[in-house]
Amino acid sequence: MNLLEIFVITNERSTLEWTLKSIEYQTLTVPVTVIRNMKWLDALNECLATSNSKFYLRVDDDMFLHPKAIEYYNYCLRKPIKSLGIYECKLWEDWSHKPAGSLKAYKTKVTRKIGFKANHLGKVDKVFSKEIVKYNYRRIRDKSMIGLHACSTIEDQKKYRNLWKKRNTKISSSDFEKTFDNIIHTPHKPVADQYKDIKKLKKINRKYATRFYNLLK
């Protein structure tokens, strides 16, 4: 059994080609599966059903990984961690100048035991995190920034918002507006130039004194 594999979930945003490029240039190669154009919960369950590894990473199509990101996860996960359910590292948003979002490594056996359930907004992360605690598993939050959270085009963001609404018809209009109408951001630079900002991660990790910096220096 492999230690680690990657699932990329996408609805074909323009950032996808750069996400895949960042995975292609990893210093450590692991199996990669791309899941296209599925409902969110269905896509998550597809990852869970088909994983053949001890852990799997869920990579969204607006995440650009540092070339040593998978090598770092492999280093962190190869030694047993008691009662581990999720190991997650941070992403850096260059356009907001702060850490935001995370890349999660799910322990497959634990995740199959708990399963994914959506809240009233169709989202699963908060529900799953509560279940982790309920079942007495650990969620390790590593402050290392192992990639970028990119800002896609305005057109992509609107398409994503509308697709989410179409696929989650039970969301009230007020909840939808409060949650999704405020997430449209103006990109500060073209996606191709955002990808180049991966080179900033060494300096950023040094500033935050992360464990990942020890691998980069």
C-alpha cells in the first residue's frame, strides 16, 4: 500500500492547468487522480471509495503546491502518529497577504469510518472536523505554508458560485448571499504570474518559523 496519493477535484477552472503543473514538478512522485465535474459531496466520496493509500491529499483546482510539498507530507506522515485523523498544512494567499485555507491529508481508514456529511450550505469541512473530535481522532494543524491559494478570474469565480447554488438548491437565499456573494475577489495579477509566486514560499516560511522551512533551507 502506498503511503500517500493525490486527488484533484475540479470543475474546470482556469487555474487547473497550473495546479496540475505544480503537481507534475513535485520532488516526490505519488499517484494522482483527477475528479472532474462532480457534485462536491459525490467527488469527496469518490476520493474515499477509490483511495488505495494510507493517506490521501484532497487538492482543489486553485491550489498551487511548492515542489517539495509532497516530500514534506511524506516526511510528516511516514512515522506513526497516534490517533491521527487529518494532517493539514496552510496555504499562502499572496493577494490577501496572509495564510488562508489548508491542504488536508486524510487518513483513509479513519475517514471511511466517519464519512462525509454536508451542512446546510453543502459544505463538509466543519462537520467532519467535529466528527473527528467525537471519535477521538486527532486533527494536526501544521502552520507550514506548502502552497498558494490562487485567485481565479472573476468569470471563474462567478461560474463557481452559480454552480454551487445550482447543485445545492436547499440553501436559503439569505444564507447563500451571506456566504457566497462576498467571496468574489478581483485578481491582483494574472494566474500565470500568481503561479510564479511559489518562489516566495521559502521566505514566507522563514518569517513564520515553520517546520517546512527546515526542509527548504
